[in-house]
Amino acid sequence: MYRKAAIALLAITAALSGAAESTQRITATKANEYALVYTLPVTGLRITLEAQITVKQPGEFYEYARKYLNEDNPISRESRTAELKSAVVQTYGVPDPEQRFLVTVKNTNPYMILTESGIPLAFNTSTLPQMKTPELPVAREAEPTPLQKPAARQVITEEMLQSQSVAKRAELAAQQIFEIRQARADLVSGNADTMPPDGKSLELMLQTLQAQEEALEAMFCGTTSTYTEVKTVDIMPEDDITDAVIARISAVDGFVDPDNLSGAPVYLSLKVTQEGEMPVNDKGEPLPVPKNGLAYCIPGQAQVSITDGDRTYCDTTLDFAQFGIVYALSPNTLTDKKTPSYVIFNPATGAFLKSGPVEE
């Protein structure tokens, strides 16, 4: 049977995450007694959460929104809300010190490509596994509101600055809105006293008027801005997980720790749905593990879901090494002098993804 290497293990903390980790090549030669040493992984779960924070601010003239703009529902008080927008889950491999192996091969000078931390990527080929990487969310700052743009300063007239009455300033602002709308209509119809010389100038003037109108309307109706935050949570599951709080989202502070009750919880559930099984023969009997074979993992599967208690943001099935078993590929096939084989592994689970004859 294949044997675990009797080698003192170093403490390994690096984890494979996409292409972030460098690789190493080891070759079975006389100098190392034709031994290839590697470590199968335990599978970690990486969860990338995206939260959206919405901030609403009332305008200075919200009490006059209905009178001048016929707006029945202006923002009348400041408010902040937070919600989970998306959740992306993926797996990665961490070397399992309990699954360190040594295989001895002499015939064909075989080699292995390993991650920097010793997890196998490929045997007898330099072609590395092409793992699908999901698109991850990126934190996004809030766009400037109409009142934060230069146009907001342009529409403040001297008369508005001098007036001590909110009602008077609201009346002046409303007058400007109607004047801007009339000016835009005149430009579009070609009836303006002074028309721009070309189409580009016309477009610029219309954009300026639009920005000014939006700034004035925001003084009555208020503003709404949103921004997003992103948090990554790494978990090493050992068994089923039911509604574990992995993060919380606060409308004031964004993502906070799971034990910070100021935020709404984000839950993780994981249920093992299939354990790895030994290969069987035609009679349904488990096949013996080939002696001195190339050890790999037949992973198990688990259903993973991310929720906020009301809505499910992710519900998927993933492979995990720790819910599977270790088997081995026959050394006779791998090191045949005439037709040696190659193997490509999944670095997150230790499973083999692809095998075939080595091409000259």
C-alpha cells in the first residue's frame, strides 16, 4: 500500500488561492532516491460578501416640495439602511499534515508540479489545472449626489444667500427650476435668443442645465446615495453547519464582527450530501488500493447556502476533500516505459481532473 512519508513536517500556513501561489517542480531521481513527496489538501470555503449601504438625506426645502413641485413624498429625515447584495462561494486547498505521501518511481524520471506549499497540481506534465474562478464583487464608493456636484454651487444666487427666510429661499429655488426648464425647452426647439454654435456646445449646455435642475430639485426632494462594501470570510468546515453567523452588516459601520449585535446577521449553512466512496469492481466490491500508487482524493460533496434569514443569496453544491477518501492511481500505468501517463489534479480537493498518455 502507498506509504506516508516519514519526514518531519514543517508548519505550513500558505493556502492556494487561484494563481496567487507560486509553483515548484520535483523530479524523481537517484539523488532523492526516486521519491516524490507531496501533501493532499483539506478544502477551505472562501465566502465573499457584498453589502449595499443606502443613505437618504432630506433637502433644505422638503416642507415645500408639494407646494412648488407637486411632490407628495419627499425625503423628510435622514436614514441609513444596509442589506446583503450578493454572496460568492469558492473553495481552496490547504495542506493537510495528516495526508502527506511519498511515492517511489524509477522507470521514467517522472516529475510533479506542486504548489509552493506542496499540494499536487500535475504529474508528468507542465500543464496546470484550469480552475474556473467566479467573478468577485468589488467595493464601490457612493457617486456624488446632485448636491455634491459643482452645479449645486452654481444655482445658489446672491438673493438666496442673503435671504433669512427658508420659505423665500424655497420660492426662489422653485423659480429657478421653472426658468431652467423653459431655457432647455427653448434650446431644444431652437427658439433660444442665443443658440450654441454647434451640436457639441448644445449638448454641453443641456447637460449643464440638467445638472442644475437636479441640484435644485434635490433641495426639495432630498438625495439618495448608495455604496458597497466587500468582506471575505474563510472557513474550514469539519462537519455540517446550520445557520452559523459568519458576519453582520450595520447601516452605520458596514460589515462588523459576528458577535457585534449592531448589525444584521449573515448565515452560512453546510450539509454533507455525499461522502467519497471507494471504486468498486463489476461485482460492486471495493477495489484494493494499489501499492506505491499516486495518492489522490475522491472528494465528498456538500450543499452550501448563504442567507440573511429572509433571502437566499447562494445555494450550491461543492466538493470537499475532508468529506471524501484517499485512493491511489496504479504505478504501473503511470510509469510504463512505453506509454507513461500524466495526471492533472484539483488543488482545492486533491482529486484528479484529467489523465492520459504523455505526448512526446
